[in-house]
Amino acid sequence: MEPKQIKGGVLIIGSLLWQDGSTNEPWDHVRSNWRKQYIDENNPIKVKVPIRYGRYSYNTPLPIKINKVGMGYPLTILGHSNFTNELYTMVLSKAYDTSEKLGTAFVYPLKQDIFTLDDVKANVKALSKAEGIYINDTTYFRKKWGAISVWINQNRDSDLKYEIINLFQNKIANPDFLEKFEGFKGDPSSILNEDGTLGLLDIPTVDPSQQQLIDNLDFILTAVTVPKNKNEEVKKYPDFDQIGKFAQQDVRRYFQNNHKNEIVTFDDKKINEKYRLV
């Protein structure tokens, strides 16, 4: 009997949607290449998900390209600026998993036909590389600061569904890792905990007009990052002022580019009213 094809997607909640390269190597277009090769960019599905600005990021020095002329030939030198760039990036949060606090993001269908667990792993690996989680060909599901996890459509059935669940439980459901998501205000348990199934995501909620599109997917992959306050000793999400002040100075324009691409949180309106970011 030939294996049955199943369908997958990827939930994108931040710069994976609009940034071409990684933050450390912007000249290497790993993200735009991933989008072209792995997802159907023409058919986004708008979803409501519990997102907020909640991971402190500190980039210094920022990588830059310097074009010079040497020995009569143009040269491109990979260098670094001395500019320190602080910002808060997007996280999934249990505290925002309520109807009035859900934000907006997008699910994109995978281009590749999925027949086997190896097909799933290949897509996890590619997403992991695009998100900077990949370490090597055997270690690419998680790092200290984040992981690739999965939402399973429990209304669709296949033998492969249970293989996928077991795969992610084996790779993600590490108690020490999951504890990093806990203890923040309003987040008593890890976002990687779907009805007691550790390592799986309990998302998404969908606009009713697009529900059928999600119903046709068997699974959705996404990158999940660990929340982090600037003061690492404090498990507290940043307030509006912390987010807004950093966003004003952010050379990546992370907040602004998310908003431009319709990735918004419940807090965006209040942040923008004070700091006029967009």
C-alpha cells in the first residue's frame, strides 16, 4: 500500500516573513530562499494566535558589508559596526491565549508533498536553518533559546500523525527546556503543552472565513522562542515603555516591519499611540 499524503503548513509570527537574511548574516538570504523553496507564498492563511513582544534581543556588534576598492579591484569586506541594537522580539504566550488578547499572524502551506516522517524532518530542518536553531544534521529541533514545534490537527487522522507526535515529544518535551517558558506573569505552564501533551502547540484560532483552509492541514510547524527580560533574573514581560523605546531605536525596525506585514499583537495599538512607530 502506498503511503497516504498529508498536508503541512508553517506559522510565521515575526521576521521570518519579511527579513531576507539572518540577523547575524544579512547578506546570506537564508530566509528569503527558504520562503521561495518551502512555502506557498501566494496563499497565506490569517490566524489569531497568542503573541506578544517578550524576548529581549541584544545584537552587538551588528554585521555590515563594506564595499572598498583595493589593488584596482572592488572588494566586499564583511565587517561589524559598533552600534548596539536592543529590542524585544515576538513570543507565544499562554497569558495572551484569550479571545480578547489574541494577535494576528499567518500560516503558509508547505510546498512539498508529505508522505513520510523523513519528509517532515526535512521541512523541520529547513525551517530550523532559516530561524537559526539548526546546529547540525542531527541536532536541529531546539537550542537553549528556542525550538521548532508543531500543532497537530486532531480532526484529521493518519498513521503519520502519531509518528509526528512521538517525534516532537522525543525532541522537544525536555522538562528543563520547557520550564524556561514558565513562571512569567500569566504563563503558569509552557506554551509547548497541548492538553498535557508536552512538546506540542495548542494553536491556532482562525478567522471563521478561513477555517476550512486550516481544517485541510494535518500539521503546522513553527519556531517558538523562550521569553526573556533584559534583566535575566526577572521573569516578567516588558511593559509598553520598554518595547516602545527599543523599537524607536531599532535599526532592524522589527516592530514596524511586523506591522507593515500585518503581524500585530494586542498591545500594538497602545504602544504605537505613545511612540508613533508606524
